[in-house]
Amino acid sequence: MRASLSHRKSRVIIAVISVVLGVSLAAALLDISFDIGERTSVTLRGYGANIILVPKEATLQVGLGGLGFGTMSGGSFIEENDVAKIETLSSANDLVSYVPVLYSIIDISGQKAVLSGVWFDSLMSINPSWKLTGNGIQNREDTQSAVIGANIAETLGARLGDEIEIAYEGKVYRFNLTGTFSTGASEDNQVFINLKVAQEMTQNKGLLHMVQLSYLAGKVNLYTQAEELARSIPSADAKVLSQVAESEASFLNKIQTVITVLAVGVLAASAFAVTSTISTSLLERKNEIGLMLALGADSKKISQIFFTEATIIGVIGGLLGYLFGVGLASLVWLQVFNVPILPRPITIPIVLLIAIGVTFIASVIPVRQALRINPTVTLKGE
Amino acid sequence: MELKNISKLYTEKVRALDNVSLTFDKGEWLTILGPSGSGKSTLLNIIGGLDKPNEGYAFVDGFNITQLSQSDLTKFRREHVGFVFQQFHLVPYLTATENVMLAQYFHSIADEEEAATALKNLGLGHRLNHLPSQLSSGELQRVCIARALINEPKVLLADEPTGNLDHQNECTVLDIFKQLNQKGLTIIIVTHNPEIANLGNFAIRLEHGKVVADSQR
């Protein structure tokens, strides 16, 4: 076998190159398709929560960004103690972050506005696209800082460092303005302070109106996740923000379809190239095949010889193709996302199987043609 | 071995063999003579199971080879026949030993020692690991004979085995054939050379696909 392959070095090299070209592109696409879900999920998670928890039997209309997601009554709450369970669920690793929220209506300089008590650090981590000016609220124990939306800031003419007064049920609370932000949505009309402060102000200790959660949609099924959350937290209903979730899923599906079509196309082209190379190689060896037939070689043994050669070409082409493919995928990833792609060991056996499969399939027609060679003709040298 | 009314037509007008009949016994040496295009090689190919006649039947070593399926014919060639060709038809990238082992591989199991012994018996002990390109024509033909004999065939079929050899190598090869025949191997040789006919038990002469003469010694 080694002698046969080394005797036809140039043909073998051409066949290996055909496999490498096809497989490297397929391997790159495979690596990209493995990573694209996570990478785009992370990117898309810049656009906010994709699941929310609301109190059971909620009646007050609430919204997030440009989306409406139900109502809640003033008397309906989620128990804050239950919310810690979110971090113990099996999907906790795929949770970007979550934000417990307590809403109330306040007066700020004579205007009605929505006050949101939140964990500010978590709020920013699930909404990295929000443009924050100032330091925001640095820690969850901070009782002095407040951040206001751009519209309120403009109306009040407030600047960073100013003291703002918030009135709630006849009491006035003073805060330092440590940040303003612009979201282009309803948050621009809200005031944000630490959750703990808001709970004390409104005498709703340990209670929440909502929890916003952001999961990597490419890695978890949001609807299954919502069901699990609802089961684990008895005081809450879990709702998937379907517009966000569906557009993410649809985006990922489209990208993965494009990748699959490209990979199949590339592999088909590679299979044609390998078929042509193997056909030429067998044509050159028709005297040898004629001799084998004359010596009494049955089709099984002749096929075995050629398919073994094809497998060797497939393995060499597959391994080289994998290495080139990972390099190619990394280059693409660096250009697009500024991070190198993580080579996944699972790609190696998949790529090898693809490479062997391509060379095997590409060999079927030429080998069948070879077996139909008439030895009396080839041995005569015709 | 019995051939009865064998005809081979390539087209309606081209008859390679025309109603050829002949009978001979195990252990005999048959020489097939005739000019180019007379049907000698076609007859040899039919006896060896490489080709099938359009008419007639052929019994070789107890098999009606005209009735065998392609896979049975392949098995017949593997187990009953050894071929020696004028053009040698050795695989160029395999050594002498490996070329002999190739026939073993298709028959059963390749055995390097056995292949080397077969070559040594034909005086090629010093050429075991040589490639065909490193051997003389006489040596090439001896490798070809070793390959034909390695699976202990019942019939040795040789198509112009000395056609590419000088006189000295021709004598060496014919001597080997004589010894093999004396040991009981059936030999059928196709040749232009009438002198070779004198070595066998009998000879036939073909012209235009017909037997025009046969001589029993």
C-alpha cells in the first residue's frame, strides 16, 4: 500500500489537496457553527433580558424597553428570598445576569415618575448597550446614589453631582445624581436607586415586582427555562420575551442554515474533485487492475485495496484540513469578533469522518468502473 | 481438457476463433502456433477463463468454464491457472518478492518466505528485493513464472513467454518449463516460434481462427 501510494505521489498529493481544501472549509464552518450560537448569543444579550419573572395574579401594566409584558397589582409581589434559587438551577452557567426590580411611583421636582429599585451592576451587565454617563451606583449597599433617565435629566436640567429630591407618600428623600443614561425607551423616564433603599422607602422589604433575566439563548431553550423558573419560584410566573427570543432564535437558525448549505456545497465540490483525481489515477492503473483480475483477484479484494488507499488519503486530508480549518476559523473570528475561536476536540472525529466519507463516496464510481475493466484488453496493452 | 466447437466473434464479420475443437490430457504440453491475429491468444484466454466463447464449450480441469459465472471464473483463474505474459505485467513499484506475494494475496495469504523460496528456485535469490526496473528481461520473465506457480496451478498458460527474450534467456525459461512439465504440470504455450513446438507433446496451428494443423509427437 505504501509502495503504491508513494509510486503515485503526485496523484496522491492532488487527491489529498482536494480533500484538504474541502475539509478545511468544512472544518472552519463547523467550528464557526459551534461557536456562532454562543458568540451571537453573547452579542445579542447586549439587548437586555429575555425572560422576566412577575408576581402571580399580576394586574399592573409594566414594560421593559419598548416591550409590554403584562400587568401587576400593587399588592402582588415576588419573595426576594425565592429569587436566590435562580443561581442554583442547572442552567445557572448560561445565565448572563438577573436584576430584581421593585417599582413605585414617586414625585421628582413636582413630576410623577417611576422609581425602580434595582441591583444597578446587574442592570448594566444585562444592558451593556445603555449609554451611562457618570459612575452609576457603585455597590448594592449605597443608599445615597441615584441614576436618572435622559428625559428626566433634561426636564430637570439636572447635572452629575446635583442633589435630587424624591417624594414618596409625603416623605422626601435626597440622593446624589451619580449617573444618567439613555436607552431610547421607557427607562429614559425612570429613576434608579438601589433595591434595598427602594424596599425600605416603600416599606416593601424582601419584596419585588419583577426579576429580569438574561440567558444565552443559543445554549438554553428559553421556554423550557421559563417553565423551570416558574416551578422553582412559587410566588412568580416566568414569561419569555417572545419578540427577543424568537428574533434571536430565527437569527441563529438563519446563520446556521447558511453555514450548513455552504459546508455541504464545499464538501460536494471537494467530492467531485476527489472523484476526478481518483478516476484519473485508476485510469492510469488499468493495466495493474487488469493484471489483478487475471491473477484471480475478486472484486472484494480489489475494492478493498482502492478503498483502503482512499481512507488513507481521507485521514491525511482530514487531519491537514482540520488544522487549516481551525486556522481559517480563528482568522475569521479574530476579524469579526476580535477573539480567537476555541478549537473543539469534537471537531476532529467529525472532520475525519467527513473526510473519509467524502473520499469513500468519491471512490465508489471510479472503483466500480475499474472492476468492469476487461483484462484481456488491458493486458494486450490496448 | 476438452474444447468443443469453440467460436469467438468480436463482430459478425470478425471471427477470432472458428469452430475450434481439441482434447488433451493432464500433464501434457500443448503448443499453439500461428501468425499474428490468428486467434492464438484468444484461445489461450478462453482456456484460462479470461474470455468467454460465443459458441461451443470448454472443459478445463473438470470445469465447464463456458458455463461459469464471472465470479466463479475469477475463482477458477485464482485456483487452477497460472499466467505468464510476453510483456511480463509486473507491478512496477513492487519488488520481485512483492510481485509474487500479490498473487498469494489474491489467492489466500501472502507469505514472504514462500515467495522468496519460489524466486530462489528459479535462480533469483539475489534479486528478491529488486524492482522490475532493476531486472533483466530474463529475470523479469522468471519472476513472472514464479508468480504464476506460487499458488500451485493445475495449468500454466504462457503467451509468447520468450517473445521478449534473447536466446540465452529463452533457453533458461524453456528449461524451466520442461522441468515443470516433467513434474506433471500441464503447459499451454502460445508462440510464433516453431522450435518450441518440438518441446511439447503436441502442437496445433491456427490460421484465421481455424485449426489448420495438429501434430501429435
